[in-house]
Amino acid sequence: MPKLHTAAELEKYRAEILASRDPAKPCIAVCAGAACDGMDSAAVAAAFVAAAGKLGDKIEVRTTGCHGYCEKGPNVVVTPGDICYFEVQPADVPDILAATLKGEVVERLVYKDPNTGAKAVHMNEVPFYKHQTRLLIGDNPKIDPMNIDDYFAVGGYAGLVKALTTMTPDQVLDEVKKANLRGRGGGGFPAGSKWETTRNAPEKTKYVIVNGHEGESAAFMDRAMLTGNPHKVLEGLIIGAYAIGAHKGFMYTRHDMPLLEKHVRNALAQAKEYGLLGTDILGSGFDFECELHFDVGIFVSGESSALMRSIEGNAPEPRPKYIRTSVNGIWDKPSNLNNVETWANVPQIINKGAEWFTSIGSEKSKGTKLISLSGNVVNSGIVEVPMGTPLRTLVFDIGGGVRDGKTLKAIHFGGAMGGSIPADLIDAPLDFDGMSKLGAPIGAGGLLLMDEDTDMIEVARYLMDFLVNESCGKCVPCREGMQQMLQILTRLTEGEGKKGDLELLEDLIEVTGTASLCALGKTSGDPLKSMFRYFKPEYESRIAGGSEAK
Amino acid sequence: MTDIVLTIDGKEVKAKAGMTVLQAAQQEGIHIPTLCHHEKLEAFGGCRLCMVEVESRGWTSYVVSCVYPVAKDIVVRTRSEKVDKIRKVLVEELMAHAPDAPELIKLAEEYGADRNRFERDASFCIVCGLCVRYCNEVKQKNAVGFIDNGARREISFIPEVARKECWDCQECFTICPTSYAQAAYLLSEALAFPGQRKKIKAEKPLQPKSRVIPIMPAPVTT
């Protein structure tokens, strides 16, 4: 494919792709997301490819990123009509192909309500999907992540074209500010203000970074986004770089996800080949390059200053951020860092405008949010809902409630640095500020359901154990304070609690929270804090009565 | 360059732009405790003992003074109930590792820290990194480094480098607050290159300057 030199060439190329594709031709999308892959969706895809090959050019088979409904994988979606088949095995392949050719549906593989037995054939009828607003992840079933043409076919890079050809960097920045896009990585800080700080920093060389270092326990949506649709994230990054005035970007991600690495490497190479990275992008005069970087395997690598140290080639240790990284980041240059989901939101904001974006969501949290749903939930998977959606919708309508007919005890948000709230707060809306006030900040968006049998002390111990292993160990309160908290919690779970343990924990939470260098230590006590707020009697009785609460 | 005026412990203090709060305080003779700080080394911000209360535009925050830059009109309090509590707990946490380190004992008295408050794990090292950073920044030898992470982080001499570089230096021994650097080196030497120091001294009798290694008497552990 020759390089696309102008926006007109890109649009012409897009038209050619669309003209060459017959929307009526059946296409079978096999999910190769992490969960489906674990259930050997590769064998299903191979069976489809082999069998469809014998049929001539009648059916297309596409291996895609995560569809979302991990619980029922391997997932297969047949278009047109978005017919969803669940738990598909290689043996089911002939039936699906035969039915698809005849325009029929394989009844035994469609969704069946566990209570009523009612069937749902199309994606918009399946309860798990029906209550979602899939603006970001909805394209995943339509895209082979290795094929940039698929992204063009769903309107990809139209946002970049619009930004580069019709808007000034200031207008792009303004649009993102007006959209009130808040960072999806945990803090909920307005992305527009952050961009502006980097843009206005005096230093000329500036960097933009995708933080794809998702390591929080129970969070797996960024991985699905970046693996399943890498070009969407890249498009957002290029638009952001244009607004900020950066000519160099980094994608920072984990070293231990081979599929993600393959897709991102391929996406970067394709974007370069098509002229979407490099010099004079689409004839706009704007130059931008992007490099892929990997972590060294600890969670704290995802902390912004540690991440930047890591890109510089140093050990991923956070540094005190009295001067923000948006002013003084990689090699002391202004560096704007946003997470995968934040960047993925940018193309649609430019395409459809801030007004459209702010029409979705709650008063102070706009747009949709990707949530990883797991724990004792009937339907685990990746969910996308408008901000402000009541947790009840997430847990019951989409999640199908608690597994094995048990009662909900707690909802935990934000992994090891988040918090747990009791079941009676289930009508709270999904909102950055609201959830923070309740003590369970959304964090990156990992939602963990816990049923009546859950031992909250064991949960706290488990999360603390995770952090102790993922801390860098540079500063005393994090290194020592968390280790002490872990020892006390371990004693409690073993029924060896002592009088004064709670006071000791409270002291440690306070000092670790105030004195730690980075957010890992600062928020390490948050799960415990939320549990002391809502589940303290459980702790007290465990200390008083040894192990009776088990 | 014009001076920046700030308040430390109620006293108006003048400082140069780019100075840290710790430097501004030291220049005025106001004492802020530190463990990982050394004037020859880049600020580390690891021990957090130098944490102070800063009031700026109506906001109170807790910052490490060895890194925090001076700014116009900020109000710094080097002691407060919360600052003292932070220091007390930090000292208690460190005393679980090095209960007899003289500096920690002094700090424990000052802040009322209970050396037995936390479960003992007598590693003797408080991982302040003075040895590691001194060897890297001042001596530029990198004979000692950090290994592992989190609670497992420790210092370790790299035998291949240490056998060549350490025999006539050992300056890290004197800045180590717990004497652990010396112990760690001697252990490395005994395991990896025993007797080497003596051999070199015998071969080059004139070179080494005799260095006094201060090992403070360890008080009796209660």
C-alpha cells in the first residue's frame, strides 16, 4: 500500500475499502481476547478458517479482540445481524457455517436466560450487552487488530483527519477541555488541563505517553482495548500530540502480554507505512513518531514518574512530584501521560464534538467508562456504560447478579488501592467523585463482587500482599508500613489477633498514606480504610473471638 | 537573583531560588532530622523523616523538605503533632530492623518512639541507600547496589567490582547509619574474595591511608 499523502487520499482509500466489501456477505468474528484465548478460541478460529476456505468466497472469518462477554467464551459473532454464539467449540463450526449460509440461527448456541430460559439471538437483545453503551469497545468484534483496513472501514482516523485539516492545535485542545474528558487511569484528573500544562510548558521538546501498564488486580479492560483496537488508541495519541505540540510519543505497556505486543508493534508499523506516523502526516506539516516500551515487571512501573524513569532507561522508581511530570517528565521535558482508555476517547470527541460527548454521563463525569467485572458475579467480562449508571445496573442487569444464588456482601472498586462498599449502597451511581466520597474510588475500573461468604480481612490481606510485592521499596513508609500491615492482617486471618491491632493498623494507614512517596503507598491503606468504615465489626469480632467469624 | 522569602517555624527566612526547604532551614540553623540525606549526594526522598508541614495558598500539605523547593510566602512548620507522629512511626518501623543504630536511638528519644512496637526483623539495614548512592555519585564505582524490590529490597556488594575497588576506599562504612554496609562488605569479601585486602596491602605497603572506621558502641537491647 502506498503512503497516504493527504486527507483526501485517506478518504479515497477508505471509500475503496468500503466499496470492496459487501455488507451482506456473512462475516464470522471469533473473539481472541484474553479469556477466550484461554479457552482455546484459536482452535475455533482455525476450524472456521479451514471450513470456510472450502466454501469458496462465501463467508469471511475474522479473528478479533475481546468482545466483552468473557464468562461465555469462546465468543463468536456473525454479521450481518450481530448474532451471538457463546461457548463455541470447534465441533460447532459446521453447524454455524451451514446455518449462516442459509440465513438461519443455531438455536442451541445462542444466549439462554438461566432463570426463564428465554433466548436472545442478537447482540442488542442479550442482557449482558443490552444495557451497555459500547462506544469504545463496540468496534472490537468488527476489527481484526492486525488489519488497519478494518479500522478504516469503521471510520478510523477520521478524527485525526478532522483535527489535522480543519482544526488548529488550540481548537483541538479546547474541544477536549470542553468535553471535560477526565483521566481514566485512576485519578479522574481533567485530561484537557493536563494537556494544556504540557503545551504551555516553556521547554520546546515535549512528549506524549500512553500508559498501557495495567496491573491492578481485577482490571483487564485496557488490555482488551489496546490489544483489540490498537489504532484507536494510537489515533487518540496522535491527535493529542498535535494539540500539545509533541513530536515524539511512547506507548508503555507490559512485557508479559505477547498478543498485545504483536498487535501494537504491527499497528505502529502499519501507521508508519500509511503515513499516519512520520513526517508531514497527511500533508499537514505535523511530524510525529511513536515508540513502544516495556516494563520490567512490577506494578509501580505504571506510576507516572516511575514509568518515565523506566522509559529513560532507569529503574522504575517514582520520584517526588513537586514539579509535575507534565512540566518536568522524561529527561526533564514536559511529558503528558494518559491511560489507554483516555486516549481511546479522543478520536470520537474530535469527530462528534464536545457537545455530543458531554450529553453522555453524569454531571461531573462525562462519557462512558470501561469496567472489568469479576469476582462472585454471574457474568464476568468487560462492560462499557455511561458514567452515572447505577451500580445496580452493572451488578444485576449486566452482571446477572451474584453467582450460585448467593447474597451480595460488598462491591470492591479500584483493586489494591481502591475500596469496598457494602451491598446496601448498590444504587450509588458510577461517578468519579461520588464513588471516591463513598470510599471506593473507581480507580482504573476494576469492579469485584463479593458474596456473603467473603472474609473481608482475607480480602484486605490479599490486596496488601499484592502491594508489598509490587512496591519498589525506595521509601520507608511504603516499604516498611505495608509490610507491617501485612503481618498484622496475616495474624488476624490466622485468628491470632491482639488487642490494639486495629489502633496499630490505623496509625500505619495514616502514616503510610501521608508520608509515602507515590500513589502506591499513599493509597495502600484505602481498602482497609473503607473496611473500617463499613465492616469494622467483622474486624473487631475477629480480634475478640479469634477465628469465630471465619 | 532576588531572594525568596518564606516562613519556617514562625521565622522569616530568605532563600535563593532552586534551594530546597531543608537547605533553607539548615542555613538558618533550624534542625530537620534526616537519614538518607547527604550534602554530597542528590536528594533521594526515601527515608521521609525530613517531612514537614507546608501551608501554601491556604492548603496544608506534608512534603519532604529535602526535595521540596522553596517558594514565595510558604509557611513551613518543621514540627507539628502530625509531623511528629509520622517521624515517630517511621523510626519505629526502622527500629524493627536496626534497634541499636545510634541515630535511630537518638531519634526515638526525641519523638517518643517505641523500638519494640513492631515485630522485629533484624536485617540491620534501613535501606537508606547512602552507600549505594555515594558509590555511584561520588566514587562512580557502583560496587554496591540495590537488589530486589519492596520489603525484600536490600543492598549488596557486587563481588566483581568490590574486589577491585573497595579495598582502599570503604568510605561508605563511615556514612552508613547502622554499620551494615561494613558487615555486608566483609561478608562479600569472605565469600567471594577472602584475604584479598591483606594481600594487596602487603604488595602495596605505602599506599593505603589508615582509615578509622567508627563503630559506635551498641547499647544493650531491651
